[in-house]
Amino acid sequence: MTKVIIGSDHGGYALKEFVKKVLTAMDYEVIDAGPEAPESCDYPVYAFKVAEQVDDETPGILVCGTGLGMSMAANKVKGIRAAVCTNEYMARMSRAHNNANILCLGERVTGPGLAEDIVKTFMTTEFEGDRHLRRISLFDK
Ligand code: RB5
């Protein structure tokens, strides 16, 4: 069973709990890196907890108010390609062309119905490789 690591801050807590149900219904093993309650917390803490467990076989999902802070923090971790996606096209292309290994969502931006479609698209789209592999390889200096 494919594992997915998920985390949020307080601004993304409710959507994290919803996305966990979506992933479980899709038969993924969901590892929740926290938080366990919606109290105010610092999103980089959870961005790093998730990013440090993610690799190209084990994707991650991070949720904050906008998805922006989570993506900025997660992308500081070597090997992470975190993408904020606000629609299905971005989710599909983040996988097909960028081989994103973390999906970032914004609970204050994206409602649960659209978030569900974005998660399903992200989790089921394959990286196309080829010229896109050459391009993402240029990320590593
Ligand atoms: C928290 O208020 C908010 O700043 C955070 O969830 C996130 O949107 C940061 O990028």
C-alpha cells in the first residue's frame, strides 16, 4: 500500500482531516505528521516533519491557509518538489512535468470538493520523464 505523509498548521487543520478521509477511501496508508488539534502553530515545523519523510515513492500533502508558506518551507529540503495547486490542471501538470512529491493546499483558498478532485488528480498522475527529467535534474546545484 502506498504511504502518504500529511501535515498542516491550524489554518489547514480542517482540510487536512478531510483529505485524510479522501486518501483512506482511495486505499492509501496515511501517516499524519500533525498537528493533532487545530491550535495555533508554526507551519514550517510541520512542513519539515512531512518533507523529511517524503521521497519519490512516498508523496506528501501539506495544508495551511494558502498553501504558500508550506511550499516555501518544504522546498528548502533537498529532493523536495512541493507545488501549490489550486485546480486540477495544476495538480496534473505538477506531477506530469515537475514530478512534484508534495502537494500543497490552502484551506482558505480551496473548498473541500475541489480539494478532493485536486488530491485525486495529484495522486494518480504519473511523471512523464524524458525532457522533463532533464529539466528537474537541473534543480540540483
Ligand atoms: C496562518 O495564519 C497562515 O499564515 C498560514 O496558514 C499560511 O497560510 C501561511 O502561508
